[in-house]
Amino acid sequence: MNIREEAERRVDAKIKFQENLYKYLIVNTIIAIICFAFLQSFWLLFFVMFFWGLGVLDDFFNAYSIWDYREEMISKELSKMGD
């Protein structure tokens, strides 16, 4: 895999995370309003927030933390092997 393909893959992962986060915030806001206005109960909101939030968290780690940390570890190992 060349550098451009790797960069495109990272950018796609970051865009996916951002889109999913925006959708998460909008939909949960709408559900909160509906729960408050009509149901007087927030069990539906908490259910959606928890399970969808796990997916958003997974997208975050795929887009930012894991990729950068993995690359940092690879570069450290390569430098150790070169010494």
C-alpha cells in the first residue's frame, strides 16, 4: 500500500467518524425532545445513546487513536531494529 492510499484510508475513516457523530447528536437531540414531550421517560434515549454511542466510539478509535498509535509503534520498532 502506498502513502497516498494510506492517507486516503485515514481521511475516509475521519470523515466517517465525523458524519456518524453529527448524526448521533442530531438524532439523540430529537429523541430527547420526543421523550421529554410525549413519554416523560428517557429509557428510549438512553438505549439509543448507549448502543449507537459504542459505534461512534469505535469509529473514533479507528479514525484517530489506533492508527496514530500503531504508526508510532511501528516507527519505534523500525528504529530499534536499525540500531
